[in-house]
Amino acid sequence: MTASYIENLHLENVRQFKKLNITFNKGFNFIAGPNGCGKTSILAGISHCFSHQSFKFSRFKDDSQFWVDVKVNNNDKRIGSGPHSLNLAGYRKDSLKSWIKPPKAEGRESLSINEAITIIKGFCPLFIGAHRSIKYKQISGMKREMPLDQQINSNLSSSSESLYGEKESNIKQWFVNRYFVIDKDWAQEERANWFHMIENLPFIGPFNSNFSYIRTGQELEPIFSIYGEECYLEELSAGFQAVLSIIANIFEWVEGTNEPGKRIALNAEGTVLIDELDLHLHPEWQFSLREGLSRIFPNLQFIVTTHSPHLLSSAGENEVIIMQKQDDNKYTLQPSKKRFSGWNTDQILSEIMGVKSLENKDYEKLIAIALVKIEESSIQGLRNAISNLVEVCHPGDSIVTVLKARLASMVALQDD
């Protein structure tokens, strides 16, 4: 059972939020809603609770306060900052004025940000932004990896930079490092993680892509295969680069921020936050990505934002957090008990994403015309409406079938 994860987030006068309270489950959390409602701001708000160096990425007021309630090894903690703790100096210049703990809660230890780094350093969320393209870099050899405490501090202090693409990831160096170390006697966990990743790459690619790692040659260039063709890391399509970047970053984070003996990815716990998980991915891939990530990292908590109806339809009960724009900028959010696998794309886009233009599509207009002709008992009008619908809709469209049946019924009544 997962023993370390984020339970709740509270933001008050942070960015556009006058007040926000959001509850997460310990597995997958898909945050969805209209553009501009504040999905990415939720991830940024969480980053502020773990590092004061992230404050420059947000707007605050003097009475701003924010915290996360977390469970760490089944112990309840509250981490963040109370009101009047910031020095407000202007855009991208706000900084910490004093360490003020968030309000206490019964049965939960309240910690300021600086205390959390030392008291629960084992809880170190990973933030992955929407910038996941892989640019070519020549790797000259193995590079020394940072010690544990330095890895944790670096990860926390750069959380918002990672979220907004201002910290560049180098997964190619990680692949090359693993090429050199996995056969070492001391690298048992690294070796287990490497083969776990390699074995599961085919399961995270689109159907029949046969995505796989082939080798790293003398020139230290990792080579992969997709659809039976070999290619270098930088030659992978944007979708393959995006997914591989996410997976490699998680493996690197698991190995870099946990004590030896707790670095097996299959058993790892903690929270991974990803902005726009669906970015660059073909719809077929969006359907299968959630299961692929769960297969590789079954005990991690994922908090992700998305604009994809296909990802939402792959979610289970209590995994989708629907965020609709509120005029007073006050939000109380929690995972929906519904499962959306039976919803079609248009229904998810209109009712969850707030896409209003769907009502103006030709398809919707032509259906409306057909219904009017039925009310008018106009056989020829309905026949023309069906003919026009057939030109724009799918050959197996169920509504056209129903309308044709209704037309046949009207014709039969007329003949009688």
C-alpha cells in the first residue's frame, strides 16, 4: 500500500486563486478543465510548498499562504508557509522574508519549508514540464552523479524551473551512465531498474510500434527501434521523445533521491507531477499511456494536467478532477466518482473541457434540422437532411441509422 503521497493542497491569494482546496487520491489524478482555469497553477502551487526558490514564478499578496498535507511513511505532515512570510518586490522578484509555519491541524505535524527539507527529505516530488523535446548533445563519457542530499536539494530548488522548461534535462547522459554501470557488482538496483525499463518500453508505445532499446555503441549514441526501424535518440518522433523523457526522468529521480536499498522503481513511492501529459501524443497512445505508466511505476502517485479526452476516458473512478472556471476564484475540488470510459469525445470536450464551439458544428446543425423536419412531418425535408448528414458523418453513425428508421416509419404511415 502506498505510504507516501500528497493528500491535499491549500492556496490562498496565490496567483489567480482567492482560495483553493483540492484533494488528491494516492494513484492517478487527472486535472482537466477549460483553458485558463488554472490547471498548471495548481502544480506551481505545490512546488512553492517545497522550495522558496520557486516563488519568482508566481504572484502573491501579503496575506498569501499555501501548504500541502502529505503522508510520509504513513505519518501526517503539513508543509508550506503561513501569511506575511514573503517580501513582495515585484514581478519575478518576490522572495522569502521569514519562515512561518502553516496553520496547525489536529493529528498533523506542521512544518515550514526549510524544516521539511531536513525532517522529511525522503519525500521529494518530481516536476516535469511540457517542454520534453530532446536536443542533440555529444556525450564524451560517463558523468559523476550527485550525492543523495545534493540531488534532493537540486530537485526541490528547481521544481518550478522544471515545470516551466527553464531547467534542461539530459536523459541521454543518464542512458550513457547506465551503459557503463549496469554490469558493476555494486549497481544491483540500477541494473534491476534498467532491465525493468527495457522490458516495458514496448508496452508504453502505440499499438504495433514495437518500441524498444537496441544498444549504445562505441560512439555513446543510444539507439532505439520503432516500427522495425533503428534510429538514434534525437531522431525519435516528438511523441516518443516526450514519453521516453518522462520515463527516464522518473527512473533518474527514483535512483537519485532515495537511499540505497530503496531505489527499485517497481517499489518506489512518492509523487510525480506532469504538465500536459498528452502533449505530442497520438490519440491511440493517449488511450494506453496511463496503463503503461502504472505498469512501470505501480506505487507512485501521479498528478497531471491534460487537455485530452482520450486520457480522461482511460481513467478509472476517483481519478479525474474537473476544474471549471469560478467567477469568485474560489475552488473546492476532489476526484470525481464517475468513470468516463463510456463518454464520447464531444461529451468530454463540452462538459469537462468547456469547449462550446461543438454546438456549432455542421453535424449538430444538420441533426437539429432533421429533428425539425420530423416535427413538421416533412418526409422530403427529413430525406434531404439525412442525405446532407451522410456527407459529413461516419458511415456507421448511429443517429443516421435512427433517423433512417424514423423516415421509413413516416413513409409507411403515409402509404397507409
